[in-house]
Amino acid sequence: MPRFFLTTAIDYANGEPHLGHALEKIGADTIARFHRQLGYDVHLLIGMDEHGQKVAQTAEKEGVPPQQFVDGIADLFQAMWARLGVAYDQFIRTTSPEHKAAVARLIEQIFAADVSLPEPQRNFYERSYTGMYCVGCESFKQPADIVEGKCAVHPTRTLEEVTEHNWFFRLSAYTGRLKQLFADHPRFLEPESRRNEILQLLEQGLDDISASRSRFDWGVPFPRPLSNGDTQTMYVWFDALPNYWTACFFPGYADKAAWPANLHVIGKDITRFHAVIWPAMLMAAGEPLPAQVWAHGFISLGGERFSKSAGVKLQLAEAVDRYGVDAFRYYLLRDVPFDGDGNFSWERFEEVYNSDLANTLGNLGSRSIAMIEKYRAGVVPAAAPDAELFAAHDASLVQARAAVDGDRRYRPHEVIGALMDVARRTNEYIQRTQPWVLAKDPAHAAQLDSVLVTLEASLATCAAWLAPVMPEKMQALWAQLGGAGDVARARLDQRIDVAGWTVTKGAPLFPKPDAPPGA
């Protein structure tokens, strides 16, 4: 069985999960679910980034020790992912002893490689540095990243001028090797817009970066003291990025999380860390690189990016409660392209729910099941489905698979679009064939059988292919269609034989409430 190890960015533990977090985790979960149904041995790693100055400051404001604070935040995130149906295989926390020990191990691997290098070429060296530091990003900002004296990503935060004597990592030495990486493996970073940004950065040349900090101690201790004997704390990104690598050092995960990863799913604001600093660290340590980094865009509310510090937020629970978990997952992935930016609005959510889910897919299911019950006592006839219709369906499924298995990159919105084409095409097929007319004449019994099995097979296809997006609702549809077991076990690379299934009309999959909660 082929292996597929994918990760998401670990979430920073300084607040509650928001829609931006949800977009990434639902997207990665959907990609993971698709690969499971395509026959892959999947391992989905998510987790929490729990160290750094920002966490320490937030915990202090809350009046609790940092560990107690991050324990509470981790509970909030895990509870939300459980509610949203994010079926991760491993949840990593950077405060775990296993992670701390493995991070130190990676740093020591780099030091060991330095022994054979002349001092001016060594990866780690000591240096004093003065720069503008953004606590929100936990990084020093270059002039191009500063707009009117503020960080471009966190415009409400005041940049701090910081002078420190730290361990530095010679990132500048990897400019050429990273250029070669992108030349040899152009799909290492996608989509193309993100790759072009990094290529431009590499053309400008890279600066060395601080690998340790002296001003706070909430983090992983840097494993080597400075020449003056001072000990420092690991720069938070040198602690956080290795989580993908350290995952295999946790008991029970040596094989499942074996490095390297096939795919990193991250937000576009941290592309530089994952496509420049992380591969350089791995090169320095003599470790293989991940196969691919996918940087999704942002989701905004009324044109403004979700931001705790800027006060642009929407309670996830409120969004989920509007039409339920699966409708929320569907709307988020349908309307926010995974290779670009998108906007959340209640009006659009209602429009998508009514048009796609209630009127198209839900209506198709209720009409088809009702006709099979009425005309064939609920038993799907053993007949051949309409060849012409299924040729069109198969073309849609080819497009759907390419949008989720990496062939056309990772675009769940295209998968959804292809499956809604299947549903709309099938609704049109009903209008064209008019099974209620065929049922009036016994001479058309064979033709009616073909129509009914075509409807059932089309719906079973929709249930199987949309299960990664809406696992609960598609399981309910699968059961109403008479499918055995868990729809998540239906292989997407195999045609579904529905002959002999017994349908059972159930509650509407996507009811239209008179007044949605919160309206």
C-alpha cells in the first residue's frame, strides 16, 4: 500500500481557533480522506506550536503559568477539530518531552556536520545583531516586510528594536542550493504564485538568521552554550519547523510518521519559513526534504483577514451551528479556492446551502429514492446504467481525482465542482427520461430499470466522492441508498455496483430551516 504522510502548520497557542485555522485543517483532512479512499496508507499530522515570546506574554496577561495556558489552548483546538470531523492521526505539541529531545537531536546533527567544515563555512556561529522584531510573527523583519513602521502581517503590533548576541544559522550559504532545488523540482512549492515569490526572494540573496534567543526562556533550550558560557532558548521557528521530523520519535509513530513527509499544507504567510529555512535546516542536518509544500491563501470576513489582534473574527461555533458541520465544511472548501484567497459571508453561505446542497444534491437523493421505492419496492434493479451519462460522469471523476491526488495540485473546490456537475447532470437526466411516464407502460419496464439504476449509481458515486468533504451527511446518504458499511471505505478507483441494494427513505439530508440559528 503506497504511503502518504501529510502535515499542516502547527497552530500557535495564543488564542482560540478561527476560520483561517479551520480552512487549513478541513482542507488537509479532506485531502487525507481522499487519499485513504484511493488506497493510500495515510498519516495526517497536526498540532500546536506552544513556545515563544508571544505565548509567554499572553500567559502572563492571563495570570497563569505558560504550561497551564497552552494546555487549555490545546484542549480548545482539539475539541474544535473533533467537532469539525478532522480525522488526524497524530497531534503533536512542542512542549512534549519527545519533541524537545528530538529538536535538540536535529540541532546536534547540524553541529556534527559542522565539524568537517572550516569555521567560516559552519552552519552555526555566534554573532551580535540589531533588528526590528515582530512578536506576532516571532521573527525579525526585513525592510520589505515593514509598512509605515509596522509589520505587514501584524499591522496593529509595534515592532521592537532588539539587540542580542545569539547563535546564528548561516542561511546565506544555502541560496545556491535552494535555487537548484527549485530548478530541479519546480513543484516543490506550489501554487505557482507562491513559488515565484520565493524565487524572487532567492534572487535578492538570503541573510543569516538567529537560531537562539536570550530574552525569554519559554522554549526548548538551545543544546550548546555560547562561548561565554551563556545558555539560550531555541528561536521558536527552529523549535516549531522540526515538528514534522520529530513526529516519528513519539512512541508508536516510528513507521507511520517516518520522514520525509509527502506534503506540507501551510498558509501563504509562512511560506518563507517552510520553503527556505526548513529545507536549509534539513540540508544542513543531512536529512531528506519533504516532497512538496502547498501554501493555501487567506479567508477574509467582509474583505478583512481574520486576525485576533485586529479584532476581525467570527466564532467558529456560530458558523458551524448555522447549517451543521458538513454544510460548513462544504461551503468553506467550495467557496475558498485552496490555491487563492476567499471571503466568508452569511449571504453566500445561505445561497450555497440552498442551491448546491438542498436543491441539487438533497433533492436528487429524495426524488431518486422515492421513485425506487414506488416503482421497484425499494430494491435497485439489476440493469446496466446509462452508458452515455456515465461516460460524462467518468470524465468529471477524472477531473476530480486530478484535483486531489496532486496531478492538478490540491484544489478541493475543483473536486466539489466536478461532483456537483455529476449531481446536476443526473437531475437533468431525470427530466429528460421522465421515469414517472415510463412507469405507466409495462413495455418500458427494462428502460425504467436502467433509469433507476442510473440514478442510484450516480448518487452512490456522489456519496463516495463527497464523503471526504461531508463525511457524516454522505454516510447518511449511503445508508439511505442501501450501501453496506462505512462510505469512507468505498474505493474511488473502482466502479460501485448498486444492483440489489435496498433503499430506505430517511430524513432530508439538507433541510431548509425557516430561520437559521443566528439569523
